Amino acid sequence: MESKAKPKGTAKLEFEGRAIDLPVYSGATGPDVIDIRKLYAETGAFTYDPGFTSTASCESQITFIDGDEGVLLHRGYPIDQLAERSNFLEVAYLLLEGHLPNQAEFDKFKNDITYHTMLHAQFDRFFEGFRRDAHPMAVMVGTVGALSAFYHDSLNIDDPVQRKITQHRLIAKIPTIAARAYKYWLGQPFVTPRNELSYAANFLRMCFAVPAEDYVVNPVLAKAMEKIFILHADHEQNASTSTVRLAGSSGANPFACIAAGIACLWGPAHGGANEAALNMLKEIGHVDNIPDFVAQVKDKNSGVRLMGFGHRVYKNYDPRAKVMQQACHEVLAEVGVKDDPLLKVAMELEKIALNDEYFVSRKLYPNIDFYSGITLKAMGFPVEMFTVLFALARTTGWIAQWDEMNSDPAQKIGRPRQLYTGAERRDYVPIINR
């Protein structure tokens, strides 16, 4: 990847009586970046940034977020336009290739993906090694990592052709693996992919079809699933994406890197947030209980948290939440849940939070997790599958970020430093003298 960062000038840092000039770069948009790569060599000091909230760990051309303005762009395109007008495979092509495909490019890409949707027959035996009640995310972590045992022909990360084949295989096979994890959890037989269906429709069929009856994919639900996949496809350098990049910086094979990303996503503070939001709405139960719940949220000593509101990056309305809200209404209307009590609680809670000075001053706006949990529940998915669907969609972003990193000749193995506050040097004392 050729760097597009533009030199802007220097920033002066004074440390222990010395003045040091640090380069400043500007990206295509967003804040300027102070380059501190030579700081340690020139001063012997590190920067201290827990959580890396003020540190750019890489240069990327894939996704841009402006949290203050509520902006999310994929290769320059606003997320709401992509979710409303595009489809998931087109967005996947955009993330991987850097531009929207023409018809010929899209047809070839779609064919390349559908060519790889099947799993090796021996691969199904991996599922049998898990307990019947194993969490689907545990199954995802194990089985995706195991793909490296089957595809030795595409593990050379220095070969662009092999990297491309791996990208296609992962995007194609993740829905099949996710649906099998769900079916195994239910105790139902696996469903073979049907390549004449769209990416989302094929996944829904693999999840919900059973041999005893014909299954026709509802187009409204398939459209909502496409939107959910697009909205979760990539989100810049979040915890799981950073995990994929850090694992990839060591030269690890791509399947291992994606498995690492899935493991990170499993954390309740990351991919499990929509499940937490749904559980919160269930606990509230009825709109009449909202005032008491809000009072508890405001009480610092209550331990009650408002889930599905606020975001680590967005300090404005999450642009994905607006699209997800519309999809939520469409799904609920289609499946006949016009008076869903959870939706009523959600709408009233949203109304209060957007007008209450306590939440407004803290910029606790609804995020995508607030609506996605209700939508997935209405579509028939249990909460155990919520993060699996997140991982399915985010695999496209992960593999795009992984490929971009491996295309950068300046890439180095990740090695964060630390502020050590433990014991100073001391000598070993034999156990008899302690």
C-alpha cells in the first residue's frame, strides 16, 4: 500500500531541557497526526496511552469515522447510502478493492465467492467435537482457525494471488460455518448452501430450513439481513480489527488472524453489546417501568447502566442506528409484531434519552446495538447467535484490513511498550532463607 499521508510540518516537544521536532501528517480527512516513531530513539521516553485512544496504530484507506459529527465512510461512501442502495457483496468488493465494481467486476466477484461456499466434507467432523450445548461463538473460534488445516495452497501471505484466494474463501465460508454452528447448537441437520440465492438469503436458508418442509426466504427479512451485514462490515481500528492486525503483523496465517478477531469480538464490551441492550429492555419490561429505570441509571451508586446508548468513538448519533431503526420497523411489521413490548420500551427510552438533559449533556445517543438486538430476535435468532452474525459481517472488514496491512512494505510486527510500576531489581533468595 502506497502511503497517502501528506507532510504538514512539525510539532515541537520539550523534554528534559531538549526541544525535539516531530513530523506532522494530514490524512485525506480527519485530525492531523503527530509522528512519534523516533521519540524513543531521540529521548529514551515512550508515550503513555492506555487503550490507544489517542494513538494511530496504522495508516489505512478503508474506513473513516468522525465521531463528533456522526460520520462513517467506507472508501469515501456514507454508510447510510451503502446500506440503502447497495448489497453486501458489493460493499465487500468496495472494502477489498477500493472502488465500487462495474457489472462485469461484480459478476466475477460474486461468482468467485459462491464458488467457495461449500465446506470440505471432512470439515463437518470438527463440529462433532464440541459439546452439544457449546456456545456458537466458541464453535466459530475453533472452526475458523481450523480452516488453515485444509487450505495449505493459500497460506503464503507474501503472495497477492494467494491472499486474494483466502479473502474469497473466508467471505464465502463464514456464513456456512456460522449456520452450521447454529444448527449444531439446535441439534438439527446441516443445510447445504444454494448459490443461486443472494448472500443474505442463502445464510437465512442455511439457518432456518429443515428437511421436513420447504423453506422460502422472505425478501423483507433478506433485505434486513443485507443491511445488518453492511452496517457491521467494518468499523475502523476497533478492538477486534486491531487484534487481527496485531496477529497478522507476526506473519500468522489469515485463518488464525480472523479466529483471533472472532475471539476478541466475543467480549461483552465489543460484539456482545446488542445482547446486553436486549436484556436491558427485557428487564425494564414495560414502558411504565422506564422512569424508575432512568432514575437508577442517573444514580451512580445503583450500578445500573444504560445499554445500547453512547459509543467509544461516536459523540453524536450513530449513523448506523438510523438505518437499523428503519430496518427494525420493517422486520417487525413483516413478521406481524406490531405491538412488540420491547419495541415500545425501546422507542420510549430513546425519546427520553434524546430529550433528558442528563443524557444529552453526556451525548448518550442510541447506537446500532440498541436496535439490532430487537431486529434479530424478531427474525428468529436467539441471543447466542447475535455476536456470530456480527463476526460473519465483520470478517469482510477484517480480511480487507489484514490484506492492506500485508500490502504495506513498511509493516512491522506490533510491539506496544508499557509503563512498568512493579518491583525493582532484586536478587533471588533460596527458599530455606526466606
